[in-house]
Amino acid sequence: MQYLAATLREAGYHVTAFGSHLLQNNDHRPDFIAPLAGAIAGGSMDSGIAICGGGQGAAAAANVFTGVRARPVDETFIDQPAFEDKDLNLICLDGRVVSRAATWELVHNFLTRCFSRTRRPAQPT
């Protein structure tokens, strides 16, 4: 989602894109999720955001990496403390349903909340 990448950059975050820039029905999730999850597991990235058809497949593919805590999230997470409670370091968004405003609010909450264990909120670079 180009909108999200641009909004993150405007807010001062470093953005690395691992996936396709176009929605294609024959995309193979692990091809795009594995590099992102591997970067988080390896410590070169603190957190990540995956956007796919529904979020469940991306979360399943990411959670096989040691140290990655991924979960699909939607508008119901905006006002809940789920980010702290689950200590997520990767959120998976449904790119076909979530509105731009809700997407930004989810991402902003994910990146700025204090986490309940060892992680600190992500800071713009």
C-alpha cells in the first residue's frame, strides 16, 4: 500500500518494502513474508507491517520464525491494548478492507505504544 509507505516516511520512519506493489491473486505469501520475518528474527528490524489478502496467511507464515510475534489486526484493535498484551512485533493487515484512516491509526498505535515486556516503541529515524 503506497499510501502507508508514504505516510510512514512523512512521519520519519524508515520503510523497507519486501513485497509486491500490486495486488495479484497468485502471489505466494511466504515469498514476501519470509524476508520481513527473517529481518525481524535476525534483529536487523525491530518491527514490521505486512499487508495481504486477509492477514491470517501472513501471520502464519511469519510466526514460524523464532522471535517473531505476528497477528492479523483490523479496526477492532484500534482502541484495545492488544499491542501491549501480545507484545507483537509484526502486524498483518487486510489490504482489501481496512480504510486508509483505520490503517494509519492501527499502524501508529502499533509503532508508538509502550510494550509490556522488553521492547520500546519504535521511534522515527
